Amino acid sequence: MNIQKVSLQVSLLSPPSSPLKIIADSARITRGIEESHYTDQDYFHLLYKLGHHSVMEHVCFSFRIEGISRACSHQLVRFRIGVSFTQRSQRYTNESNLQIIVPPSIEKNPSKYETYIEYIKHLQALYCDLLKTGIPKEDARFLLPNAAATSLIMTMNFRELMHACHLRLCTKAQWEIQQLFQAVKQEMHQYSPFLAHYLQPKCVFQGHCTEVKPCKSKDQIEEEWNQLQNNTL
Amino acid sequence: MNIQKVSLQVSLLSPPSSPLKIIADSARITRGIEESHYTDQDYFHLLYKLGHHSVMEHVCFSFRIEGISRACSHQLVRFRIGVSFTQRSQRYTNESNLQIIVPPSIEKNPSKYETYIEYIKHLQALYCDLLKTGIPKEDARFLLPNAAATSLIMTMNFRELMHACHLRLCTKAQWEIQQLFQAVKQEMHQYSPFLAHYLQPKCVFQGHCTEVKPCKSKDQIEEEWNQLQNNTL
Amino acid sequence: MNIQKVSLQVSLLSPPSSPLKIIADSARITRGIEESHYTDQDYFHLLYKLGHHSVMEHVCFSFRIEGISRACSHQLVRFRIGVSFTQRSQRYTNESNLQIIVPPSIEKNPSKYETYIEYIKHLQALYCDLLKTGIPKEDARFLLPNAAATSLIMTMNFRELMHACHLRLCTKAQWEIQQLFQAVKQEMHQYSPFLAHYLQPKCVFQGHCTEVKPCKSKDQIEEEWNQLQNNTL
Amino acid sequence: MNIQKVSLQVSLLSPPSSPLKIIADSARITRGIEESHYTDQDYFHLLYKLGHHSVMEHVCFSFRIEGISRACSHQLVRFRIGVSFTQRSQRYTNESNLQIIVPPSIEKNPSKYETYIEYIKHLQALYCDLLKTGIPKEDARFLLPNAAATSLIMTMNFRELMHACHLRLCTKAQWEIQQLFQAVKQEMHQYSPFLAHYLQPKCVFQGHCTEVKPCKSKDQIEEEWNQLQNNTL
């Protein structure tokens, strides 16, 4: 029995070798043009700008995600379109050595942090007790907190990845899922700075903010939107 | 601050007035037959038997679901096709008066039950403490257990409802989600015994069981499958 | 054997009785508020404005669509999310009495119109000949033109209906599918002027146009967007 | 102006490099087992047999499809789940040099074949005439027949690919879409004989046939189902 504070880790699994080519070639087929005077990058940008985003579904990315809370995963798996998830199951795994997530608001306060950890240690002891007396794992887990860490594999096509970033890179998104998509964007940046560039919060995508209290001025949003449209962000 | 043990409640919200007619009329359109010698019920059964299930997507049912654990809702929202969910959010609601689910395996053992409740009361106190000292609800909830009750609205078309029942009415499904779909089937039975009849576990649908340890004999499954095919179940 | 020029007909089939109530009640559940000081209409508008559109998936609308070309239906069935189609099948129906759609650009020119009809009559004769000599309907239909009329049942949830209107009410959309969604909007208007109001082309939804040659000025789009945001369109 | 009879061509585009590993590793994560005594192939087979097919969504395959009729593509794009299509558009392409598909039932009869071709040549002439006199391509195409060839890019995850094969490898499926999925299976076989093995018609998948007139005996279906279950097909 053990408790371990863990933090977020995201890694991109064997990504496709030529995503821009597949996307550009798919678009070329719609007009019967096998060749075009655009480079794949320029063509991608044009398609983005014109809103022809369906061709961006032809490339898919798989991520291994570790060290997120079950609170966060519950929200994450609500994405339904162009996405597949496989998640560590508390019904089958023995969580006697619990890994947990600590929210920054609690971590930065030593006394609260101490109580938080102490509390979870008690819970952990009770969870182990229940298992020992024959309660099935799927019932003992009722005691496990939202703080419990989970792992999952997430596969998303690029169109949906842009959509998820619109929602979750917004500074109004819950901190943990925001961090997750920042890490996803970073992994994509390692792989292709060009593609990562198109993973933006919804204000930069739409040119305006729909939140009650925007985090940026109207002018700034318009400027970033213009930069994205002109590929100079 | 208060803890309340709650139990499952499912209610069907303003269901469509003539589901069989919409389904049968949709099927008639494929062959250009405005009239047919089949009754809507007989036609529905024929479509079921022949595997023409896409027409069953034209009717949707909304359920209000209350008193399920967050453990169960996390699993439930994994359905992605032909379904929409809206769920009570622990980010916005104050859970100082926590409602909880108790697994039967724990409830039937008085001493375990007592410890379970006591434990959750401590947690509850800590959750309230955190809120008082300014921790946001979305962070304090990291302490809330999987046992916490949630509410949601679920809208499914009938084809997906059949599919969800194939998976979740199976006796190998986790007890809570199994109870949920039994309650869903019961609500549907109140509304239309005829339609409810087609909500069956996957063995009765397929004619064989894919679980490692089947709960019924091969003969019994085949008999129930035959009865469903002949509408005499 | 006969040829008949037909035109578009759209009818809404047994719509839900209280769509605004279902949508507003679903949204109320997320925050644990059973009652609110908003009317259902005001709440709907707020949800629309804030971008909380997922609750609009809880109501679905079925339309019977007749008198569209197979060219149009091929494009229509590309919608995949929150939508179900059942379509008249040329594999099973005998199209000896062919119903056809005539594009306005051809109809307004008498000599072209005459040639168009004459041509299709020849085709029709050949189709009937093939059937007589034992060619299966599914092969004889290879001669049928894109102009051939089809019928279908389309069920869409309201969120997807808004999305489809964003794309297909745009004046740059192909004329026939544009007419189709104008007719869909009209049917919705008969049923609920309030809901129909939210079925708008994408420029009015986004506040800007992504087409190469916009049909409206930037100012006009911004004005209409503002009116929609303020519910005064 | 020219007419060309074309035939089906399917090619797999830059497939993923280690599909079995991604699928097996995804499954391992659910139980928290990083290593297992199963090989990736054995684990895949076990997952297939137990019906844990959702992990098979983590690998996607893109196919370039050329030389299918618009009749076939209209049916093909009805697949909605786990699939993306980008198709040559008759609104934008000039079809003066029409490529066509000829059904075998017509091709094998010389006189019918001649009439079929002659008819399409007339149509072709009329299509070209309309374009010359200023009718837009999107309206002139109303004359183009279902026989017109089209091209598309189709991306499917492996779970949906299995599902599409269940439906379209059935000998009762329309001949052209059946040929298409036979060619898809062949391409997959070139790439991975192991994976191609799991692309089977629904009878072999389910263990029984739901068609009115089965093409195989009950015993034969059961034998093939057993062979697939035991990986000896």
C-alpha cells in the first residue's frame, strides 16, 4: 500500500509519415486535379482558411496519456466524434498503490496539502481492507476519489483535434484538461510545428469570444485571428 | 452538511406519439410502397429479423436518470453513437449535501457499511472545509468519491437503445449499469410493451454468447433467440 | 412508361411536443438547478449565445423529403452526425414512371428544356427495354440520370439542424440543397417560429464569411450576427 | 469528348507501421498490464473473440478508390461511423471525357452493351453542348448517369472496416460494392494477411445468416464461424 503523486505525461504513438500529403491529395481528388501549383503546406493552409476541413479527417493521431485524474478523464471521454478511447479500468486493476493528482490550488497550501494526502491515505487503507475481506474491486473502487490517476490511449483525427483544441485550449477551460491539450499540442509541435500551429483556442479560430468574461481584448483576438488566416501567427 | 444514500430513478420524458408508424413508414419509402399489407407491428418485427435496423434510428427517447454513481456515469457516457448526454457538473454544483450510492456487497455487511458511511462523512467534512477556505468547487471535488451520485439526461435513438441493451443487460455487465438498463427497459415497457420486447442482452440477439463463462446453456440461448425471431419471447 | 417533372416537398413528421422545455430542463440539470428565473425561451437564447449547444441534441426532428434529385441526395447523405436517413432505393423500385428534377438554368431556356426532356425520354425507353429483357433493376438503373427524383426520411437533432443550415443556407451552397434547407426552415417556422429563427447561414452564426467572394458586406454580416446575439433578427 | 469504360482500382495509402502493437498495447492499458504473456497476434485474436473490438479503432486505413459508379458511391458514403470520405465532385470537374462503369449483366450481352454505350455517347454530346452554351457544370451534370465513374479517398478505422465487410462481403450485397470490399480486403491482405483474415461477411462473424435466402447451409456457416473463432479459417 502506497500513495504516489503523479503528473501528466503525453506521448504521440507512431504518427503517420506524410500527413500533409494525404490531406492535400485528398483535396485534389475532389476537383480531379492530380497536380497543383500549390505546395502541400500552402494547399493545407488554403483548405483551412476556406473551411474545407473534412479532408483533415484522413489523418489520425494516437496519444498515450498518463497522470490525469478520473475527474478529467470523465470530461475527456465526452468527445464522441472522430475519436476513440481505451482507458485503464478500475473494475479490473488493483489500486492498492494509488496514484493521485493534486490540484495546484491545494498543492500550494502546505497545511491543506497535508490534510489532502492524509485523507487519501485513510481511504487507501479502507480500500485495501475491503479487498482483503472479499469485496470485489469494482465495488471497493466506489471509495476511490476523483483525484485517482488514470491512463488512456486517445486516437483523434486532425479535424477533431483542432475542434478539441478550440474548446480546451481556451483559458476558461478547466485547468487540468487545458494542461492536457497544451501537452498534446506540444507533442504535435515536436512532430510537426506546421500542423501544431493550427491547434488554437476557439477565439483565434472564430475571430471572436463567446465567453461571458473574455480573457483578451476584441482587438487582440482579431489580430490573432488575422495572423492565423495569414499564416503569420 | 449532510449525507444521503439514494437509489436509481429513471423516467422517460415526453416520448414520441407514434414510433412504430414513423419506423414502418420510413421503411416503406425505401421500396416506394406507400401502403403494405403488413401492420406496423408486423413490419417492425420483419425489419428487426432481417437486420434492417437503420430505420429504427428515426425515433429517439429521452430519459431523466437520477441516483447513479459517478463510477457508472463515467462508463455510461462512453456510448458515442446516436446518443446525447447532459450531466450534472461537479465543477458548478455545491456538493456539501452529498448524495451517494452504496454497492450491495457493502450494504449487506453492517460493519463495512458503517465504516463506508463514516469514511464518506469525513471526506464530506474536508470537502466543506476546502470550500470555506476558498478552494474552488472544481478542485475540492477531487476528494469526492466514485460513490457520489449524479443526474443526467440521456437521449438515444431506438437502434442505439437496442445496442446498449445488448451490452448492458448481459448478466456479466457491471451491476449498476445493468440495473440502469433494466430500469430503462421497464420505463420503455410502461410506454410500449411491444418495443420493450426488443431490448435484450446480446446472447438473445446473436443466438450465442461471447463471454468466457456464459450464464446460460447453449440450448437456452438458442431457444430465447428463436423466440425473439418468432416474436414469442 | 411516363416522365413527370416534380418539385420539392418537405413535411415535418410528428414533432416533439415541448422541445424548449426538454432543452432548458437538460441545461438546468448540469448546475443542479431545478428551477430558474429564466423562461425556457430566454434560457435557450442564453445557451445559444454562450455556445452551450450540446443540450440542443435532446430534441430530434423527422422530415419527409420528396422531389429532390439523386445529385442532391448524394450530397445530403454526407451529413453523418446526429442524423439518420432512409431513402427510396433504385435497386428495389421500378423507375419505369420516372420522376425528374429540372435545374432552373435549363428550365428557363425552352429549346434546352425540350432537348433535356427528350433525352430523358429516350433513356427511359431504354431503361424499360432492359428490364423487359431480364436485366435486374439494380443494373438497369446505371442509365438513370442524376436528375432522377428520390424520396427520403431525414431525422436530425436540433444542434445538427443548426449546423446543416450554417452550411446549406449559405448563398454559395448548390441551389437545390439550398432550396431544401429553406423548405426545412419553413416547415420548422410553421412549427416554431422561435426555433426556426436559429437556423441561419454560417456567416450570421460566426460573424464573418469564409467564402472567397462573400455575398454580403462585412458590416451587414456583423449587423445580422449582432441581431442574432441580441435575439432581434 | 470521349467515353472510356473503366474498372475498379483500390490502393492502400501509407498504412500505419505497427497496427497490432498499437491495438494490443491499448488493450493492455485497460488492465494496467504493460507486459503480457500473449504475443500481439494472440492477444488480437483473443480480443476479437471476446468482442472487445473498441481497441481496434486505434488504427486507421486510407484507401484511394477509383473506377466505381456514382450508384455505388451513393451507397458507400452511407457509412457514417469511424469513416471519412473525400470524393471527386461533379460540381467542379468537367466530365466531357466521361469514364463509365458497365454492369456485367449488360456487358455480357453484345447488343445491349452497344445500345448502352451509344446511349451514353448521346448523353455525353448533350452534356458538352449544355456546357458550351453556358449551363454551369453543376446543372449539366443532372444528365450524367449513375454509370459515371467517380474517385474517392476513404479512411476507416479497423473496427468499422470489419463492420463494413460484414455487410458488403455478403453475397447478397449489390455486386459492385461487394467487389469494392473484396478489393479492399485484397489490399489489406497484401499489407497484413493476419488482419485481412478478420474481414469476413456477417454470417461468418455471427455464426448465422439473417438473409431470407441464405447462400450457404447452416452447417457451413457454423463451421466457418468455428474456424474464425479458432483462428484456423
